[in-house]
Amino acid sequence: MSAQKDLKRITAPDIRARKGGEPVVCLTAYDAPTAAILDRHCDLLLVGDSLGMVVHGLDTTVGVTLEMMILHGRAVMRTSKRALVVVDLPFGSYEESPEAAFRSASRVMAETGCQAIKIESGRFAAETIAFLTGRGIPVMAHVGLRPQSMHMLGGFRIQGRAKGAREAIVADAAAADAAGAFAIVVEKVDQATAQAVTDAVEAPTIGIGASNVCDGQVLVTSDMLGLIDWAPKFAKRYETMGQRIDAAVRDYAADVKARRFPGPEHTYGAARR
């Protein structure tokens, strides 16, 4: 049996047990080739609804559909073998009621094979989280900046600074924690708010723009690799893949125009008679 087949996939309880321990490593994944690479280094792969903006060119995540999430979730599951795979429930697929959320979540898990789902969570979502976890669906919560609610929040602004805002975010996280969330994403908050949330909950916190006081970190992979021209302040660029791809395509175009490609080494000879 190959070493790849011997790999045991990380579970939601494994991630929850990492509270206060070794930080959880997480990146977003949307396609099979990328997932295969990330799987070797990440504890958790998030098929985020950010794919609407990163892959499909939407202005926000609001236009992402359940079908889009399932399509990309399937691709990630085909090549990942070790990391826990979590798929976002998109806007409009879970807010109506716990029952609606269960229908969406059960469909995503059945059709992709993923191990958990994520929902953007305020105290309003506690009942839904409890409903899902009570029926065998692991849930990752998401507090702070919630991109699906960006119209209510006034855009992609730092959260937790206004009077009472920190306390509200802590209360949101505590409600999700008490309802059974196995981990909580904390997005775009100041360090003091991130610390308050991390201290208030038993589930590990996964920060994105929330300082290093969280129990783990997640970034959008295209931001981390420099695939696009702009990235938020909190996204460290470990590569400049956009520039490297641009240079490679430029060289390819030049070779085609000059008839240097394809060369003899890329050309099939005549059949032997």
C-alpha cells in the first residue's frame, strides 16, 4: 500500500484539540492541482466562498451559489488526502432557518465528501450551529468581518474598534462556541479583540487579519502567492506568482510569434513505413 493511501485525514475533533497548542495551518483551496500541493503542508483546507472573487471575478461573495461551492469542493476532495476539508455555505443558503441550513449542509457534504462546513456566525446563528452539530455536521464559525454581510458592515472594514464592537464580537464567538463549533475564524479585527475572543472560547480561533494571538492562521492562497496585483495588509506575500506567470506567458507569446515554438523536440516525426 502506498504512503499516500496510508495517510489518515485530520478530523474536526483533531482541530478542536489543538486549542492552545501547535498553531493550526490553513489556506484556501479551490481546485484539484492546488489542493494536492497545499495538502502536504496544511492541517485544514478551506473551500471558501472567496472563490467567487478569486476564481470567478465577482465583486463580492454575495453572488456565490451552492452549486459553485459543490463544484469546487469536489475538485479539492479529489486530490487532498490529509487535511480536513471545510466548505463554506454561501449567502442565502443557511440564514432562513436551521432546517434550511441542514438541507444545504447535508447536500454539500454528500456531494463533495468534505468533512465540515463553515458559516458566517453571529449570535443569530447559534441555534443553527447547534442544530447542525446535533445532527452530525461539524461546523466552523466565522466572526468579526463577515464578507457576506459587508453591505451591513459598511464594506471590508476593520471590526472591533467601535464602542461596544469588541464585546459584540466576543459574544458572537462565545455563542458559536457554546453551540458546538469546532473552530472559529476571526477576520480583520484588532489584536486586542482577537485576544479577547481567543481567551473567551474553548474552540481554537483561526485568524485572518487578526494577529498571531489566534490558535491558527488562514490566508487566501492567491494573496499569499501574489497571484493578483492587490492584497490586503494582513496578507503576507510569500511569492510573486502573478509576475512570474506574466513573464512566462510573455516568453511563450514571443516564441510562438517568432516560430521558435514548437521546435523539433516538440514535433512528431512521420510514421515509419
